[in-house]
Amino acid sequence: MSIDVADVEFSDAVRLCDDGLLEEIDLSILLAALDGTSAEDDFIEGALQDCAVANIVRSTVMAPHMRTAAANLGNAWVNNFEFWVDKDADLNELFNAWLAN
């Protein structure tokens, strides 16, 4: 089987490239950005690999003022099914209020 473009996790792309299962990319064929910035300067560091171009960046942020901040987690998480059932309406109201902002 052969394909032209595949969407895989970054670590898988590196492994597949190391194993010779992906073709190397001639990075000079990547177009410059609309403002003229070269592709090598336009992508975040590490995004351009020998056999892959990373196009998705993920992040998890823990803000200190949020209930989910590490300092607030001591009593914030209740791993109890009844809690979630009993608090369903309250949690939905809080979520929808947050979503509205």
C-alpha cells in the first residue's frame, strides 16, 4: 500500500522515518508564508522534520486562579459517581455560565 499524505502522531512520524517507512521531504518545496517568511522560519521549532511537518500543537494550561490549579486540587476532585449525579444541575449551570463568558 502507498499513500501520499498521512496524519500520525509526531512520535510515530519520527519512528516511521527512522525505520525508513516514510520518504524524506525536500523542505525547499514548502511555500513561504503570505508575508514572505520562509517555511523554516514560519513553523515552530522542531515542527519540520526529515519526513514530517507537524501541523497540530496541543497544550494544557493550569491557571492559578482556576479551581483545577494544582494548589486547589486537594479537595476539588471527588471520584464518586453519586456526587456527579447529585451535582449535575449545578455543574451544568456553572459550565453554561462559564461558556457564556
